[in-house]
Amino acid sequence: VSGNEAVSGNLSVGTSASIGTSVSVGTVASIGKSSVSAGYTLDVSGNEAVSGALVVNGNVAIGRANAGQGFELDVNGNARVSGTMEIDSTLAVINSMAIGKSTVQSGYTLDVSGNVAISGNITMNNDLIITGNIIPTANVYTVGTPEMPFKSVYITDQSLNYLIVTGK
């Protein structure tokens, strides 16, 4: 067929069809199935491939019927990002998060495997529990300040060592 053609009824293609430039569907379309599910304009069954950009104007729900209230992307199930993921606003983790490993150790909300670099203050509202040594990177750091001293320091009689530093 060449030129403009109109079909005013059902069009059925047995095996395959090739369309040169564009396709326009009036109300609803079904691909790979015999009917469109209620509430959908396009209903596709099977695997899809997109080569080029996929632009979605609206909310996207993966693994669920609709995106939750206030979510533009709502994923129910596991998701993987290979490469860099940039977050321009807030990252809220509801349950737990593992960094540098695949699982979170029982009893922890955040479980990090590897070195952590923090350039800024850390504010803690509870106890700091350490299972290793506290080692400064240079002989210039203090514990506490004259304005903010520690109330109490508990040490054993074998744990306080005085070093004589020369050249200062």
C-alpha cells in the first residue's frame, strides 16, 4: 500500500508490519494482546526495546498499578543502578541502607563497608560506640575545648601514657 489509506474497522496483521515514519492511534492501542486493560490508553504485553531517549511526562510506576501519592517514580521490588546516580535533593531511607555491601547487618539502619570521608561536623544524639582505636592524622588535635570540655573521662590505670614531644 502506498499513499494515504484509511481503515474504518479492524485491521489485523498476521505476522509483522513495517511502518516507515509514524503511527497515530486515536483512543487506545493494544500490542501483543487482544484488548486494552481498563484505565490504560496503551497496553503492551511482552518485552519492549527503546533505542533512543524515553521521555515520560507524568508519573511512572514499576511493579505496581499506580505511582504513590507524591511520587513521580514509584518502584515496588528491587532496583539496580550501574554507574553514577545523582540526587539533587533529599535522599530518605525508610528502613535500612547498605553501602559497599549487599546486606545490612542485623540491628543496624546504616551499614557501611569501607572507608568513609566526611568533610564537616558530625552531630550525634546518642552514644558513640567504637570497636577500634581513635588515631589522629597529626599531633595537632585536641579532645574537647576550653569552652566545651568533657565532663568525665573514664580510663584504666594502665591506659594513660605521657609522651615527651621535642622540637615544639
